[in-house]
Amino acid sequence: MIHLQTSKTFNDDLAKAGCLLPPPEGIENTWNWHAHRITLLRKKCVIVMEEASRYALIFAGLKKNDFAHFDQVLRSRIVAEASWLCDLPHPGSNEQLIAAAEAKCSSVSFSQGLDRSVQAHIRQVADELEYLVKYRLGHLPESAEEEFALGCQLNDTLRKRGGDKDYFYPLKKWRASLLALLPQQTGATVVNLADFRKGRGHDG
């Protein structure tokens, strides 16, 4: 089960859109993510960060119905991005990974309030995202390819959690945690970017 911890800004967006998610029943065996909404080029964008790896998902230009169905949008995005990032053989290990990720995303609960350490990293990602969008791209991502290419840049930046001795790359750390869900690790090339947009078909 996903436990999504939200900033007040993002929580207000969900409430206004009518997205009412249940509070967590317990903290054991939950997959902890944190979310904050920013405004970039006058569009609402959401940064969702996995607590353990600090891997960030970027959602650009969300509309009202995306917020209304954000639990569906998030689950679909996590599963699709995990499949793409791990780059496993199809059919076979890719389907095993999808099944494992879907099991971890079986439901979504939420609570308001961000962990301070995660919040600091979300702010770093927000600053980096703003720089890339304003001074490199000149616009928000307009396709799945642009959105995830941008995300890869952000997640290929060294970060450090409180208590850690060494810095790490969120991209590598999250990928390793996903591969640990499988009995064996193999590699191939499977990219289905269309899957990344599942749940984003709602018109605002």
C-alpha cells in the first residue's frame, strides 16, 4: 500500500478536486511517498518523491481531473516508470516486475505533512526543475519523452539523507530497490512510454 504524505498546498488541490483518500490504517508494510505541488510557467506541477531512494516523479501541467483521480494517476505512473527504468526482458521479468509493483501500489492512503528531510530534497528538485524548464527547455514537457528525460536528469543528481555517510543517485537507488523485488536480475530493452500516460486521459 502506498502512503502518500502531502504538503498543505497539494492537499488543498486534492480536496478542491474532490479526491478524498483514506488515512493509513497502519505504518507497517507501506510504501512511503511524499508530494508537493508547485506552479511553473503558470501551470500546476507536482513532485512526488519516494522516501527511501529520494527518486522523484514529475507531473507537469496537471488539470483538475488529474487531481480528482490522482490515486489512479500515481499508481499507473509508478508501475509504468518502474518497468521502463528497470529495462527488463519482455515477456518474462518485465511482467514479474509489473506484478510486484502493482502489488505494492494496490491502494493509496494519505496524510498531510512532509518529513523535513524529504521536504528539503523536494525543494532542491523544484529549484532544479525550474532552472531546467525556464533556461534549458523554455517550456514544460510536452510529451512523455520530454517529461521522463527531464525526470532522469533530476534523479541523476547526487543527494544525501540525514544519517547517511555517502551521497547517492536516486535513479540508481530506486532501480536497485525495484530489482530486489525479483528473484533474479536480468537486463534487456523494453520501453513503452505510452504506459506512462495511463490515468492522464481525464480532461480538465
